[in-house]
Amino acid sequence: MSDLLKGPFHLTNTLTRKKEEFVPLRPPHVGLYVCGPTVYSDVHLGNVRSFLTFDVLYRWLTHLGYKVRYVRNITDVGHLVGDVDEGEDKIAKRARLEQLEPMEIVQKYTNGFHDVMRLFNILPPSIEPTATGHLIEQIGMVERIVESGYGYEANGSVYFDVPKFAEKHAYGELSGRRIDELMSNTRDTEGQDEKRSPLDFAIWKKAEPQHLMKWPSPWGEGFPGWHLECSAMSTKYLGLTFDIHGGGMDLKFPHHECEIAQSVAADGVAPVRYWMHGNMLTVNGRKMAKSEGNGFTPEELLTGNHKLLEQGYSAMTVRFFMLQCHYASTLDFSNAAMQAAEKGLERLMAAVVTLHKLKPGATDGADVEALTGRCYAAMNDDLNTPVMIAELFEGVRIINSVHDGKLELTAAGIDSLKGLYQSMVFEVLGLKEESSSASDDGAMDGLVQEFIRMRAEAKARKDFGSSDAIRDRLLALGIVLKDTKEGTTWERA
């Protein structure tokens, strides 16, 4: 396909609130950073949507020919309960509750996160740094912030001076917050006497004697502030200024706002040229949250083992469902929407099978190049996956018409259509054919196979605890696994 048809790629920049043409800082290289998980609990479906958004971005940039360095971090320290500067570390709290070492919790939920990413065919990043693996870089950044005059030490903790920073810089520009409004909306909190202003945030926290996760620093034993790790790791691997920073909309303030402030204070330059934020997932019109009782885990979704689910849904059905909504729009989960996505995906995949059986004709009765151009135009328009999917279904109509003898395509036309569906369906949208069996168990077909695969990978890692846990969870659902020389099979108890 010609470069003219491919056209320029435009994305919505949260910082400018405009859709802009993407021009890399150092073409053909692209630096992409995405906020990863805090590994203290199982990933829920809302998290999956966020990582799926940037998986599609990564795939599309790669498809366009860019050489992408994709960095997605693992937060394994410093994220306190309530996302504030006081309280217990989320990982340390979970370790205490499960009676494990904090790094056992980190390893357990990092493994689980990777399993879920593989399940939904979300590609791994180029680099996956951890906060604990970059303490030297974080301490160095704190020192530079203090030297610039925007950080101060108090009783072994170091805080970022937001009002002082705002005197010369546009604090709140990303989120649209005004410093005077923020001041009027603050209230006293525990530990406030250490801060010069209630808006100040910790970039290094003093560790109390009972705190499990702490390291030596110029200010005494402590741990880095939650916002600091992303500033330190993104600039370490992508440069002081890089192309794209992504994350969920809930991270825009204060997390990403603080990232900008830290980098400007430490190194004198704004770190990111294009900010991208994905929107939330709701369930029957209500925000997905564990406190609401509607926070499905992938396992619950695949098996249907949740009170709000009428059946289980395959991983690719979920992926297809999410792709049918633009990443910047709220996506509402419902059984009706999932069942419609299931049927739509079956129709699309059936057309792909039919496409490879088509016989060439003498003429082209459809303009495949124009269809291809519209697919590229949709993706180049801020990753408009729902429009691109609609164009692919126009292609489905063409495929079925050729198969039924109502339309002709030459061999070249059929090859062009094959190339389009291979690149868009499998490489860009990241869909894949799912396994099936001769069983009549409906939605369970192929789904248990995903758990068998995850169990095999756990055993390969010699993580027999996880392997046994998967077997036990399936048994609770009435599924019995049988290990034979030919492999693992399943049947209903």
C-alpha cells in the first residue's frame, strides 16, 4: 500500500486537548511509556482495558514502520493505601494479610499479571522496569529536585514544594486544575505538620521502624514516593524528553501531573510531548470497582463464575468487545453487549476462513484498495478501532458475496484482501483464533484450555502452588483435569 494512502497518524494529546499529527522526536524511533500495575492484587477487567489501549497503540506504531521502545513499569513499592502520603504500603499490607514476605507478594501478582496479559494477547513491552530496581535513580532525582529549590526535607521525609513550583511553572496544565482551586479544596490530613503546604507531595518518605520495605538514603531509611518511579524510569530509558506517555484517565491527577513537575524541577525540561489517557470501564452504567462488587477478574469472566454474569466469555470475545469502543470513551459492560460481541467475532473469524477459500475471477467487483484506505484512515484518526471494525465488516460482506458467486475478485484482489485482514485483524487488533473442541459445553469450549495452558506455564516455572491453585479453582467450578501422556484434558465432574 502506498504511503499516501497510509497517511499521517493523529492522536489526541491530553496536554493540549487537541487531536494532533504525531511527529516523533527522533524518527523512525518512538519512545512510549505506560504506567503499569501495582502488584498487590489480581488484575481486574478495567485494568485490562487500559493495557489493551496501549497494546493497540504499540501494534499500530510498529505496523506503520516505527521502531518503538515500549517501557511499562511494575510498581513494587511506594504506593500507599488511598494513593496518599500517609498510611501503609499496599504491597506490605497484602504481605501482612497473607503472611508472606513483600517480595513474595510482588512475585505472585507479577506472575498473575503476566498470565492475564498473555491470555488477552497483550504484547510484552520492550522494557519492564521495577521501582525497587531503580532506587539509585530515584534518590538521584530527589537530590536534583532539592538542589533546584523545589524539594525540602522534613523529619527524614522529602516533599515537593508545589506552590513554589507553580510560581514559575504551569502546575495543573495537564489535568486542567488551578492552583488556587486546589488550595481551597484541601483539608488538613495526618502528617500535615511536616508539609509547608497541603498540596505538597512526598518524593521520599521516612520509614517507621515497623515498615517492611525501606532502604538507606541521604535522609535516612525510607522509600520513594509513588509518583517518583515513573519520572525516574521513563527518562532513564527514553531520554529527558520522549514521545508518548500513556495511562488510565484516573492517573491524570495527581500522578501524571506530579510526574511533569518532578521532571521539570529535576532536569529543567517537560518530559512528554504527547499524553494519552484511556477511559474507564463501567458495568451496567456504574464504575467498575471491587467496592461495588462488580470488579470481574479475568478468571471470573472466562468461567462465568460471578453473580452478574449469565455465562462465560472467551478472552478474544472480551478483547473484541473492548475494541468496539474508542479508547477515550467510557465502555459499559453488560451481558447483552458481550453476547453481541461474541456473535460479531464469530462472523468476522468465519469470514477470514472463507476468504482463504475464495476462487479468483476475471474482474474486480469491489475496490479493495479503497477499503484498505478507509481502514488506515480510521486507525490514523486517533486509533478509531470501532470505525475500522465497521470497515472490516464491509469487507466481510464482500467476502461472502464473492463466496456466494454474487461478486468477482481477481487473484490480486483476493491477495490484497488477505493481506488487509492478516494485518488488521491479527497484527493490529491483536485478535487470534481460539481453540475449540468437540464438546457441547458451549462457552466453556476453549476457555478451560486457557487455564490448562496457564497451569502448564506455572509448572514450567516450578510454581507448583499456582498450578495446584488453578486445578482447585477449576474443580470448584465442576471441571476435572486429567493428565495423560498425550496431554491434559478436562471434563465436567
